[in-house]
Amino acid sequence: MELSKLTPEERLQRKRSEGRAWQRNNREKATAAQQRYRATEKGKRQRKAYSERNREKELADKKAYREKHREHIKARMRQYRKDCRERLSEYNRQYNRTHVEQNRQYYRDRRQKKQSINTVRYSPDVVYAHVSKVISRAFPRHMRDDLISSILLAVLEGKLLLDHVEKRAPEFVRSYNREYDTFAAVSLDDFIPGTEIRRIDTIAAPEPYELEEV
């Protein structure tokens, strides 16, 4: 069919089909052209904009690829470490020389995290008593128990250090209130959950005031 007889949409579809066919038949040239384009400033801007628009999709695709090719990735990494052992060693030495304080801080945090986890594992009663003192007894019993359990679990998972329990306890209280809607304002015009009765309808009307006889 002549191009003059095609609609603009049909022309575009035909051009795309021809392009895909050329890419299949000239895979090496197509890959090289794509790499050259991505190296340009325009290609970098487009790639960055696409990544920002489709961040969740790209993360999901990468995760699916890693799960599907887990063994292949491990084998490739082992081969890379074997082939580039000297290069990796030199990189690690250079990094350690230029990041002395960061390395010290990293190992300090790692040691504190390990100490906190071991304390919870081997001295749970001591840790429970410490956390119980931090959580106010003004809270209801069930709320205090949930907060203490959440804090102990965070310490056991390495997300919280024992030295930071007192400082970060308000974060757990706010998280609990958001999850269970504790102390939230309630409208009297709202329906009681599971019923068609408004809260205001459950309030008895005040009795008329009568003067006392003297």
C-alpha cells in the first residue's frame, strides 16, 4: 500500500514495525546506537525523567530480575571477584585511607547494635524493666504492653539501640496513635461503627430545670 493512502496513525505504526524489524536483524548496530544516544546529554535527561516517572516499576523490575536470575548473578559476581582481585583490593585500600572516620563510626554503630541485640537475648528481664520505666504508666495497660513489645522487637531487629530508647520512645507512641486512632477527635454526627445510629442520638436530652419550692 502506498504511503499517501495511509492515515497518520497507520504511517506511524508502519514506521515502528520497520524499526523493530531492523533492530532484530541488526542487533549489534542497534545496541551500539542506543549506547551512543544514552551517552549524550539529551539521552541522559530523558533517561532521568523516565526513571523519575516510573520509579516503582523500575524497582519492581529489578527485584524480579534478581529473584529470577539469582544463581546467575552470584556466579557472575564470584567470577568478577576472582578476575579483579587486585583491582578490588586496591580500591578497598584507597577507600579505607580516605574514609577513616566513617569506617570507625560504622564499626562503632555495628558494635553497639550487636550489644543491644545480645542484651535483649540474654537479659530480657533487665531490658524489659528499662523500657517499662520509659513508657508512661498513664497509658492504658494494653497500650503500654503493645508499646513495650514494639520497642523490644525494634531492638532485637537492630533498628533501635538501647541507648536511644528514651529519646525515640515518642516516635513509637505517635506510630501507635496513627495506627489505632487513639485519642482522635470524634464527630457526634458520625455513625457508630457497624450501626446506623449517630453518636449524638445516644445522648439523652437534659431534663427541664424546675425551680425549687421555698
